[in-house]
Amino acid sequence: MPTLRHRPTRLIAPALLMLALGGCASIASNAGDRLAAQLGSAVLNSDDPATVRDGLPAYLLLIDGLVADDGKGDGGKESLLFAAAELNGAYAGNFTGSDRDRARRLSAKALAYARRGTCVQDAALCKALDGDITGFQAAVAAAPEKDVAGLYALAAAWAGFLQSNSEDWGAIADLPKVQALLDRVVAIDPGHARGMARVYLGVLNSLRPEAIGGKPELGREYFEAAIAQSDGRNLYAKTLMAEYYARLVFDQELHDRLLVEVQAADPREPGFTLMNVLARNARRRSWNPARTISEAPS
């Protein structure tokens, strides 16, 4: 069973910020939704993570108010619910520091919002959320293509929840459901949300060596496709490819080349600036091939 707890959260968590916020603009439909979308854009284009960390909580309260129970149910609120899930999940995964309890609370709230949005959008998928993987995969495969942004938002919130609960084997058992959602998103729209669905699929397929069921070469294909889509400007895709794929297959040359490119690049790029700053600030660790084997999930 692949698990995130054997891998460094300092890399996965910022990737979740981009995974989450990358879909905000695509699900905006009214004034409240547009506010969330514009906020997501402002966050991704910020070059100051501290400002984002300090300023975002006020907007979390605002969007919580917008989706509060008004006695009329969730009908018509799905896009706003997904946006609320994305913003809460992004904050939980990146700006809660060492407060694991707070990260768990916020990521649980994000997933609850995403589930509510899913239940408004697709009754069949709603019924399958807590079912077995076979039934869930069937419901995901049957989901309409027009619902791609909602599928992506659910995947992002669920991934963040698993990251915050990485020591809970019961939670990690749902990882195949996250992968099923991301696979469906990429099948519908390979470049959805600036390619970040493919980046995360690159991570998921690079969690284990091929000898014990991993698919690192498929992971490399996903990473390379996302990097190419951004013309090389998605620096976090390069950082994650170095940390997951290159280490897993003992490719020190690729690992070092990717990280040198990240450090040398200008981080400012529309839609990627915050992630690029975080990628450049990530502490570069020494090469240790043995670490890949010792940390590989059993």
C-alpha cells in the first residue's frame, strides 16, 4: 500500500497548494465564486509566502460564511463549496506549521466541503464516496466530463486530508480513490489546472519502486508532460520530479540538474509564482540513494 508518511511533507504540502488553488478559476460562476477564484489567483501570483500565510485566514472565515447553512440546503452552491474546499485545504497543507491538529481540522473541513459539493453535483458519485474501490472507480468513470473541475477539487481536498493524516492507515487506504479521480481528470483534460493533476500523478506513481508495484516511468511521463506544458516554468514540478522520481530510480545526474535549474530560474511566472518561490526556498538535501530503499513503503 503506498503511503505518504514515508516522504517529506515539505515538498508534498506546497504541491497541494497548487493542486488545490489551480482549479479555483475554472469553477467560478457567480459573485461569491468569482471572489474565491480571484483570491486563488492572487495567492498563486504572490511572491511573499508570509503575506499569504498571514492574510488568508480572514478569507477562510469569509468563504465559510458564504457556504454556511441558510436552511435552504446546498443546491446551487457546488462551485462555491469546491472553492471553499480548495482554500481551506491549501491553507491546511502549507501554513499551519508544526500544528498538526490544526492541519487535520482544516483539511477535514476542506474534504467535508468537497464531499458536499460532490453530492450536489453527482448523486451517483456521492453514494460511492464511502464504498469499495471498484464501485467508486465505476462512478468516477461515469462522471460527466463537464464535472472535471469538481472531480479535481475533490481529489485535491482528499489528497490534503490524507497528507494531514498520513499516520492513519485507515485514511491512507483511500489513496487509490484519489488516484482514480486524478486519472479521470487527466483523461478528460490533460492540462487541467496548469498541469498540476499530472504533477501529482507523477508523485503517486513514484512512491514505490517498480519491483514492488510502483510505476516510476509512468510517473516520469506525467512530470515531463507538466513541465513541458509550462515551458519549464513550473519549478515545483521539477523539484518534485527530483525528490520522487530521480531519487527512486537512483538518477543523481537528473536529480541535481533539476534542482540546479530550479535555483537558477526567476520564480516570477503568472500562476506559478508562489509555488516557484517555495520551490527555490526548499532546502536542498544531500544525495543519498540508500534513502530511497529505506523509505520505500512495504
